[in-house]
Amino acid sequence: MVSVNVGKRRYTVVLTPDSEGGYMVTVPVLPGCFSQGATVEEAIEHAREAIECHIAGLEADGEPVPEERERPMAVLVEV
């Protein structure tokens, strides 16, 4: 059986609710890669497009493309 993810990269994206509605999206392992969307689904699709463009830019500039080795953790801290 052949894996359908061969050659695919996986990145964690962080969706943060925007005060004006929708979601802001960041990609912790790719500094400067961000997007937004009106819904969770739209935010994820826009994140996918932003990641593809960001990687294409890195490759065009001859820069290494970061791979996510460990997933970021979100922790709720009470103060």
C-alpha cells in the first residue's frame, strides 16, 4: 500500500479568534507565515495557501525549508 502523504509536509497552524470576527492564523515553525479567514474552514484553507507560497519563496531564495520536528503546545495558565 502506498501512502498518499509521500512528499507532503505537515505544519501546525494556530487559529486565534479575531476581535472583529473570523480567525487569524500563524504557523509557528514558519516565522512570517500568517493568514486569516472568516470561518475555521476558510482560515485553514488560507493557511494551506500561505504555507505553499511561503515555502515556494524560501525555495526560490535558496533558503532551507523548516520541518516541524515537535508540535507546539498550548497551555492554559491561570493567574
